[in-house]
Amino acid sequence: MSAEVTSIDTRSRWAPLLLLGFAVLWLVASGALGLLASLQLTQPRFLDFCPFLTYGHVVALAETSFVYGWLANAGLALALWILARLGGEPLRAQNWAVFGALFWNAGVALALGGVATGDRTGFDFLELPWYSQPILLFSYAAIAVPGILAWSGRSREMTYAAQWYAAAALFLFPWFFSVAHVMLFKLPVHGVMQAIVAGWYTQAAWTLWIAPLALTVGYYVVPKITGRTVRSYEFAALGFWSLLFLGAWTGGRHLIGGPVPAWIPAVGIVTTGLLIFHYLAVFLNLRDVFSLRGAVPRFIAFGLMAYLIGAVGDFLTAFHGVALTTHFTYVEAAQRQLALYGAASMMLFGGLYYALPRLSGRAWASGALVTGHLVFSVLGVSLLVLSLAVAGFAQGRGLLDPKATFEAIAATTRPSLIAASGAQAALLLGNFLLAVNFFRTACCRDEAGAAVFTQPAAGEAHAS
């Protein structure tokens, strides 16, 4: 695939490259931790002599390094780069993003150290000790400065869907992160209110931050590689605003059956159904990607399908009759893996493979490693989600049977969990291939590959 290096790329590369480098390192670390946690489900005595690596610690470490290490760094890097390109000007105030990236990743490392030594919070997507959260909040604000300047100082009044999602992610994360910090740690609410706030934060982190960062990539890269504008652009705006207004309200579905006012789960169920419109709009806008070949479109196409399938799964499991079986089982873990890895990560992989040659000025060092990463990622995600879903339904049926013992339930789910461990191993291998290829490409001093790229007279701010 031919690519162009513009002046925007060469003058805006340092902050995105630094963030992407950290992202890839955290991806490998989270993969190793995820494999370790999966092995401990079927081998409870594995590493039981090490209090820092018990199952509870490892799960929290894997989730934190994946969400705040991999997804955050990769999503922010690509969002900054895309905002610069569509804004028509190189990134300004890049030093803010560079220092913010350093402190953000130091904050993530501090949080992991706290989790390992026992400072867990017990909240999904927020396994961050309270003392690391202000560091992450101010670091994020510093990283966002060049992106906000690129958005507000764009050379054209017209905006594109990719810019909407990127700007939303930059603005909204500090808001709901600070609210959760105050209500859960600084001036903590008590009783059932903790579960309500935690459920709201979990859903906001997905719908108002992670998903918009992934969709930024989809809405920018797909028109670039297809050579066509987004289909039905009026639906893109409706899909964007429906996600922003309805997304965080769907968190109530996680509280079905809990000691909360009945209207909270009811609102979550209704908004989950209404949000299907957003997913259909995204699918219709980006469906051209399914007609293309190559690693970039295949990563994004897989992510787009996972995004839609995950929406249908969320809607079906929001009903009381289904939630009775799936609630508090491995089905919820399968849904989470489908969203975070199958949808968000696969789109970010596509964006990374598209962006790095333009940021570094070099073609990817190895096409075979790109293909290997694609194969292991697709197989790993598919097997992981399927095996966890099968284990979850078996677990749910067993828990509803008063005659079933926990030993019998564990024996029933064991084969599926062993398959899940194999899937985690495949994902880790794929991540390792990406890391090797990334650093060979980004750090190589051989300039022979630079001849592949052309220098167009203007940037690409005219397209979306």
C-alpha cells in the first residue's frame, strides 16, 4: 500500500510516536498478565506462593495495564495525529503531550505498583489507587492540549466525524474521571450509591472514551483506504449524538437484580435498546471496508463487526430473563473482551498500521509479522470470546440449579477455560509480533525504506 508523508506528519510525529511506543509495551505486559490470570482459573495453585500475583491482583493488573496502558496511549496517539491531519496544521504545543505522556505512563506504573501491594479499589475499569488518579488526570489534560488546539485552530470551518469523536474523547474523559474520583475516593458516597456511581463510570469509560477513540480511527482511515467519503453522512451525526447522550445511561443494566431503585436498571435497559441506532449508523457509514483486502481494512472490519455484535449481546443480556443466567458469570467477561479487544483494539491496530509508516517515514519492517499479528489476533479474540461465553452459560445454569455443587460447576467450565488460556496465548504471541515489528520500524536507522514514500504538495485535511 502506497503512503504519503506530509509536512504535518514530520512536524507532528514525536508525541504520537512516544505514545504508541508506550502503548505497545503495555499491550505485551497486559497480554502476559491476562494469560497468567487465565491459567490461574484452571490451576489455582499456580504462583500461589507469591502474594503479589494472586488471581485478584493479576486480573486487576491486566485490566489496568490494558485499559490505561494500551488503549489510552494508542487511542490518544492516533487521535492527536488525526486531529492534526484533518485540522490542516502540524500539532502545536507538542511538549505538553510529550511531558503528559511521560507522567501518564509513570502514573500507570504507580497504579500497578499499588495494586500489586494491595491497594485495589474493587471497581471495574477503575482499579487505580486514589493517589495515582490525580497524576493521570493532569497528565491527560496535558496530552489533550495539542489536540484541543488542533480542533479549535483548524484551518477549515467544516468538520468531519473523526474529529467529532476525537474531540469528544479528549473533553469528556477528564469530566467523568474527576466525578468518579470525588464520589468514590475524595468525598465517597456510601452504600448502594457506590455501585451506582461505579456502574456509571464503567459505562462512561466505554461509551464516552474508549469507543470514541476507536471510532476516530474508523471514520478517518476507512475513507482514506476506500477513496470514498463516508456513506450517509447525516447518519454519522445522529449516531455520534446518540452515543454521547445515551451511552452513559446504559450503565444501569449492570445493576439488574441489585438493591437499587427499579428505575435505574429500567433506564439502562431502554437506553441499551435505543443505542442500537448508533451501532447501525456506524456500520452503515463504514461498511465499505468489508470490500477491501489488506491488514488495515481487515483489522478495522473485524473491529466493526465485533462492535455491532457486542451491541446486540449487550441488548439481549439486558433483559431480566437472560440476565438471570448471565449476570456475574464468564458471559460478562466475554462481552468485555469482545468490546475492549474485539472492537476497540482491533480498530486501533488498523489505525496503528496505517499511521506508523506516515509518522516514521518508513514502510513496516516485515509484512510477514503484520500478517502473523492479524491471524493470531483474529483467532485469539474469536476463541477467547466464544470459550468464555460457553463457560458463562454453563456456569449460569449451574448456579441456578440448587443441586449443583461448586465443584461440579468448575468441572463443567474447565474445558472452556483451558481453551480461553490458549486464546490468551495466541493473543500474547500476536502482541509480541507487533512489538518486534513496531520497534524495528520506528527505531530503524536505515533510510532505504523512506524512498517508498512520496511528498505531496499539501496535506490530507481535505478528506475524511
